[in-house]
Amino acid sequence: MNPRRFWRRAHSRSPFAANTAVTAATNLTLAVLGMMTGIVSARLLGPKGRGELAAIQNTPTFIGSLAMLGLPDALIYYTARDPGCAGRYLSTASLFALAASVPFMVGGYMAMPLFLHAQDVTVIETARWYLLIAPIYAMAGMLTHPLRGSGDFNAWNASRLMVPLLAVCVLAIAWSSEHATPRFVAFGYLLSCAIVFAPWFSLVRRRIPGPYKPDRQEIWPMLRYGLPCAMTGVPQTLNLRLDQMLMAALLPPRDLGIYAVAVAWSQAPTPLLSALGLVTTPMVASAGATAAGSQRFAATLRTTVVLALVLGAVFTLCSPFAIALLFGSSFAAAIPASLVLVPAAAVLGVNFVLQEGLRGLGHPYAVLKAEVGGVAVTAATLAVALRPMGIMGAALASLFGYATVCGILFASTRRLTCLPLSELVCPTLCEMQSYLAQVGAMARDFVGLAYMKGRGLPEQT
């Protein structure tokens, strides 16, 4: 079967559906690779070593992400609006982020003993070296964002798989050698992020037009867009992780382990819903701040709401059987929390599309406002419900926090697009028929090409 032929046919019928499908498939592959590396690293290093690896990586990675000042999001937005200037945007963002990474690295180096005060000297020293992730993000990590901004989703998704595949190789080397230590694995991951610069740069040079000449006049508009995106990451992380952080401090380890299983199962609908969001920003931004951009955003949002309802219902009904089958009967206590967390994850998927759409319209501050409101509700609910209700209280805090973010985002979307709520959430009959027709056409093409390949028949053009 010729994948290129199948892709061309699918893309000619609906570029949005084809881009979403390939992005969802990549998200699923990344989730599988993440599960593999998580299991292997845990077995390889043991509980103590796995904890040291997390301590080495987590804080420097967070500092490195902050050091980018939201420029990756700005790069996607401005590339989508003006693809012909993508090379200039890329070089401008990369050089400024490289310069900005220096003070972040210095501050992180000095504060690392405070951040990791419970760890030994070797872990702190290795974490200081891991701060090199910041300039690596600036030079290598920045390269792939113009591909997404220009709508080149095949190349962008292919590039996303390189680092996780190299991480698997690092663990394989550590497993087969006598270097199964957190320090070796951490430096292997760091090297993996660095060596992809060469293939990514070659890929970008072929697909993104030049010249690659920095423009000082572009940096301030990019920062005005990027900084609120960077600030959004802090409350966004708290909305996602505050429950587990507090549980680690207040509840027994067994409760946290059961809750972690419920959270892991609740992420099952995520690959498809997040794929819709990843496609949304460049699609909306390419239309500019016009009625066409709002209509594109609304159409994607209607699709997302329908999918979130369907996937949320299906995975909620499957939760009692799936948790017992996948994780074992000893985790049966995770089932009640999963019945809350799966719908919460569906709401989170809608939130992601809303956020990406608002960024595509050029309104990142609306996303920041929603995340701040959500983390306030999450914290208040945890303060009231965590101790008396345990993991169910944590699950309800996630649901209430995500729902608050969703409500604020919908209010901002209505105000900025001037569209009624019904037009944002309710697909028309014609749209539903179109969705089914597109899925059916893609399925027929796939089956037809497979049949001709199996029979040795020539493919029809």
C-alpha cells in the first residue's frame, strides 16, 4: 500500500481532517513511547534512581521552558500569518531566546541547591549541568515550530518523534551496559535533544523560506504575544499538577498511587482532542483577525465538543472494566475517581482547542486569565475537599478547575468572535453529514488501496 497516495487523497478531500488524523496518530505514538520509557526507566533505575532522574530533569526543564519567553508560540502565530517571512521570524526568536537563556541558567544554577535541598550533591551537580537544556531549546527546539505554523504537519509530526526515539536508544544503551545510573540517562536525554539540531535544521532549510536574517523590529511584537503564553504555563501546570503535589504532602503513598492510575486512564481521549488543538492555531492565524478566522475557529470548536462528548461517554463507561484489566484488581479503588477524571479530561480537551483558537486570533491574554481563574478554583476545592474526601476530592477539584477554565474561555470566545454560544457548540446537520462522509471516504480509500496492493493490482490515480 502506498501511504503517500492515501495521504494525497485524504488531504485533497479535507486538509484539516487529514492534518488532524496524522497529528492524532503521532500523539498516540508519543504516548506509547512515553509509557515505554517510563516503564523501562523505572525498572532500570529502581524507585530511588527514578526519583533522582525526575529531580535532575524536572526543575531545569521547567526553567528552560520559561527561558523561551513564549517565543515558540509567537513563532507559530506569526509564521501562520506571514509564511514568507518564517525564516526571519525563526532566526529572530532563536537568537533572542539564546540570549535570554543565560540569566535563567545563572539563576537556576545558584538556586538549584534550594530547589533540590533534599537531594545529594551528585544529583544537584547533574541538575546544574542539565540547565543546558535552555540553550538547546533556543537553538534546536525552536526549529520545528515554523513547520507547524506553515501547516506542514507531515514534517512537523515526523520531527516530534525523533527525540523520544533517541530516548529509547539511550535507555537501551544504559540497559545493556554498566551505566544504568540517573546521571548517565540524564546526560543521554540531554544529548538526544542536542543532536537532533542537524536533521531538524536540514529539514527546515528545505521547507521554510529564507532569508534567515534576524530583525530587531520583530522581537517586541513577538514578545508581546509570547510573554502571556509563557506566563500561562505556570497556572496551567498548577491546574494539571497541584492535586498530586498536595496529595504527596498530605495523603499516604498508596492513595497517590491509586490516584495516579485514575489520572493515567483518564488521558485516553487526549491524543485525538489535543490533535485538533494543535491544528487549530495555524489554521485560524492564517486567516488573520477576520470573520474567516472566527468561522474556522467555531467550526473546529463544534467538532471538538461533539468528539469530547462521545469520547468522554465511551471511556467513562469503559472505566470499571479497563482499570481492572489493565492495572489489576488491586487498583479497583481508582474506579470512582476515574468516573470523574475521564469527563474532566474531555473538558480539558475542549479547553485546549479553545486556548489554541484564541491564540490563533491573537488573544493570548484571554488564555492567561482563564488559567488563573481555574487554578484559584482548583486550590479552593482542594483546600476544602482533599482531606475529608481523599482522592475523590482531588478528582472533583480537577473537574471544577477545568470547568471554570472552560467557562471563562467560552465567555472570551463569544466576546472576541461575536458569535452566539449555539454556533460555537452545536454542529449543523450538514456538518455532521460531512464528517461522516469524510471518515467513510478515508476508510474506503484505505481499504481499496490495501485490496489492490494485496492483489498486486496497479493503483488508480
